Amino acid sequence: MFASRDGHWSVTWFRERVLASWYLLAPLALFIALAGGIGRLSTRTTTALFAIVAFRLWDDVADLPHDRKHHPERVLCRRVSTTEPLLFALIGLAFTAAWIGFTRAAIAPFLGAVLASQGAFAARVAWPHLRGLFAHVILLKVPALVLGLALPDTPPLVALGRAISLYGVVAAYELVHDEDARRGPLAPALVLVDVVCLCAGPALWLLHGGVFP
């Protein structure tokens, strides 16, 4: 099934999963970009937003068994084949990696996040009761983007501290809003991880670089 009743699936998905959450995704992209300072801010923000959208599509494709049960109204849940959405997501991630490499930023953290996400997607199918843990692994894309876009222009410890700080924020948000994760057996440990990140991250980058590089 190439198109949904609302038109091409990509338009409907973008409206459902990106435009409807712009007030979260746009600030997240901006904060990811700000971790590298003010210079080239618009370029880094655009790159971060593009990567976030590609990751979101990839995550939605991988999470279809869960979404078909909990969010059957979403356009991807009404599709028979996920080949095209997955291809779109992978092209987006490949383009992001190529752009990071072209701008001489640090591509290794980004590629590491892609590999970690792939492993978490596979493990999430085998151990669905550990959904919160795998969500935290998938969210490593956020600090990976921070490091990928901030290095080498920003001192490494400053970039790392900011990456850890932002990871603590998004991981805590995910835990609060995912009921399955909150009820999971590892919820207390994940809360501890989030609290440590929220404390250690700001301390690290403030001690080594202040508010901005």
C-alpha cells in the first residue's frame, strides 16, 4: 500500500509525528546545536533537526508492533509494507552522516548512535519488558548529535558535559511519558542514571568551559 487515505504516507507521517511535535523537536535541535556554541548555529540546528526527523521515522518503523497496539490510528500502522518508510529513514541518516563528514565534524559518535539504535531495536523485540532500557539506548542519538556537531570546535570535556546534560533531560522526559517504561523492572535504575546525568553533565561542562566556549 503506497498511500494512505490521507494522501502519500510521508506527508501524513510528517504531519502526525513532526509538525504535531514541533514545540519539542525544534527546541531539541536548537539545544543540540547550541552545545557547540554560537558559531554556525543555523547550520548545526538544521542538521540536528534533519537527523532527529530521520531517527524518528526509523524508530517508528522499528516500533510498529507496539504502535499497532497502542497507536493504531498512526499512518504507518495502516501500511502493509514498511519497506519505503525504512528506506526514507536510512537515506535521511546516510545524508546526515555524509553532511557531518563533509563539514569536518565528528562523525564517529553519530555512527555509534546508529549502531546502538539498531541493536536496541532488535533487542526490544526479544525483551519487550525492558522497553525503558532500550529507549534509553536509542536516545543516545541525542548526545551523539551533540558530540558530532560540537567537536572539534568545542573543547572535548565541555562538549561531553553538555551531551550528558541533554541526555539526562530527554531520557527523563521519555521515562515520565512512557507508562510501560515506568512500570518496567529497571525503572529505578534508569531514574538513577537520569539523575546522575542531570547532575554530572552540567558540573562537567561548567567547570571546564563556562556557559559558552
